Amino acid sequence: MVARLVVAAPSSGSGKTTVATGLMAAFAAAGLAVSPHKVGPDYIDPGYHALATGRPGRNLDAYLCGPELIAPLFAHGAAGCDVAVVEGVMGMYDGASGQGELASTAQVAKLLRAPVVLVVDASSQSRSVAALVHGFASWDPEVRIGGVILNKVGSARHEELLREALDASGVPVLGALRRERQVRTPSRHLGLVPVAERRAEAVDAVAALAEQVRVGCDLEAVLALARSAPELGVAAWDPAGAGAEAVAGVVSGRPVVAVASGAAFTFSYAEHSELLAAAGAEVVPFDPLRDESLPEGTRGLVVGGGFPEVYAPELSGNEPLRKAVAELALSGAPVAAECAGLLYLSRSLDGQPMCGVLDAEARMSQRLTLGYREAVAVSESSLAAVGTRLRGHEFHRTVIEPGAGAAPAWGMHLPERRVEGFVQLGVHASYLHTHWAAEPGMAKRFVERCAG
């Protein structure tokens, strides 16, 4: 059994990332093996979690993967660890729009049978904090709020008033973080700046968060709460056995699948590479900002999400790699591109030449496209057979014109009916982020095409 807790809050902006990352780093500094997790489809926070713990940050998304996979995926990521910290998303009871508790922090806490630490922004309240905590603690009797961490506390007197108010609530105060000691992490159009773009500064920021939490929180009490979690009683997800038949029949020869990484392509789920390897691929990362050629022997290419719009001049300036990617795609080799990868395969991005694989132009937009999607594969591709249904997520401030090719990748059912993406030769390119653990046959299909 792995000790575990969920860090939740009444609303976004309360300080979940500060507390969760600080707890992870503080526990790791104390010599514990810490497993980091994030509720929802967020790619950026897990980068800071990984820096804090030295282990891959993993997502737990009940919409993308289904509630039945949450506990097994958690057990897979937390195997061999002393404690797991799960950072929530939005407000604790907020989930997929119009679908009740689905994909909420509360639902994940219940699926994991994990106690919750509620992070409260106390900057504009004193006695009212007790009513707030009481409401969250009593709303769903299946959710166990085991303690409160007060964030943005103004002074010693302010802290005293807050603690007095909470004395009668039955929910213990596990810590208080002062307002003037908040650690700032820079943000831009899609949230925090990823670790890969500011590693030295990020290391310092995580160390400062660890110290802030160590000083302001009762780490022994928090750890005791985590250890109070009962047995989970589920088998860990296994990429080699995921969907049994889906990843059965490992191909021979271990074809090389190149996976884009580096500062421009930071959005990926650890399970994708694990599934590719389980299906028989040799997974080799490369950095399109630095490497002028694809890894030797590349038979397939995966280009996930990230921030190519920030690095458009540098990506464009790496002409040898752009040509190598175009040649690979034109040869019919399997290429899976999500969001940033879609932009990289286009003719141009904000006027900067890209790989030219797709007859489309991409540019930045003022409009944020964000939300869960239901999708069905409408064209046969290296990733999915026609009719394959899954759920995905869009998250971008760019547009591509046209939005779909002659053979689109997906037909969308939420929020409106439309077709999207491109399928041509071995290329499957789309804005849609997907989690392959929900459809492991995609990895097997991709690797089989690479070997074939």
C-alpha cells in the first residue's frame, strides 16, 4: 500500500500547485520516494512535480481514461514509493462541464480512497473560513477532508483568527503559508512556463516551495494523514498487458520511434512511451530545436504538444531537420502529431516556414480553445481504424487553415459536430490530445505500421 493524499481547493488560484509541489519536494528532501500525480489533462504542472520528486509526473483524468482506470494508473505510477501526492484541478467539485462529478478532484479522491488536504486562500477572510471548510467537508460524505492548509495568510494575528475559527470545525489545520513569502512562477498564454524552458530557475523555485512548505506546514501530520489511507485493492495498470490483446504480439526488430522533446515539445503522457515500448518499439527522444537529423533508423515519429509558437524562428531555422521530417512523412512512415505537432507539420507558423507536410497555414489567435471532446476516427490511419471512438482534450491559442484535410482525422461530437485534423499517407495530425491508456490499441497499431 502506498500512503497517499489529494491536494484540493475551493477554486482555481487558491494555491494547489504551490502546496502540492512544495509537499512533494519537502517529502523528497526528507528521503522519501514520492509519486507525483495531477488530476486532469494538464501537462505543465507535472513537469514541476517531476522536478520536485525525480519521478515522472503522471495525470489522472477520469474523462479521458474512464473512472475504471484511475486507480490502476495511480498504482502503476506509485509502485515502490513511500507516499503519493495528487494535485487536484479547479475547485474540488468541478469536473467535466455538464457531467456531474466526472473528472473532478472529488471523484478522483473517492476512486483512490484518499484523504484530502483542502488549500484555502485566506487572504480576504477570517471567521468565514470555518463556514467555507464546513461546506466543502459536508457536501459529499464520501470525500474525507483530513486537514486544511491556509494560504496567503497576512500576519500572525490573521493566522490566529483563522485557527480559532476552525477549532470547532473538526478539520485540523495542517499548515499556514504567509502571503509575503509566496514563490512566483512565470505564466503566459497557456499557463505556467514549462520546466524545460527555465530549468535553472525552476530548480530554485521548487527548492523555495519545499522550504516554504517545510516551515509553514506540519509535515509529520500531513504524512500521518496520507498513511491513514486504506488499502486500494486494485491491480496496477501494466503497459505490456494493457488491453491484453491490444498490446499482445510484440513486433520483431524493435523499430525506432522518434519522440519529439525539448523546450518546444513538452506536452506528453509518460504512458505513451511506455505503451510504444511494450508494443515493441525502441523509443528515442530528440529535440527539434537542437538536433539536425532524426535518430538513426527512425521508422516512425511522434510529435506531441507544446509551444512551437514560442520557438517558431528556431524551429524554422533548423532546415535540415524540417527536411528530414518531410522526407519521412512523404515516405509513408507513421507520424502521429498532436496540437504542437500539427503546427510543426504545417507549411508555416506565424509566417515562419515549417515542415510543409500538410497543405495548411498556422498562426497565433486571441481566442483560447479549451475543453474536453468526444471524437470518432473518420479516416483509416496509422493510429486508429475508422469508427474508433475516444475522448480527447483541446488546449491551444492557435488556428490552422484549413482545419481539416481531404481525409480528416476526427469527427467531433462536443461541443459541436465538425471534422478536424489530417490523415495522409502515414500521417495522423490533429489538435486533439488523447491518452493512449484509454485506447492502447493505438500504440500497437502505430508500432505495427512502423515495423511493416
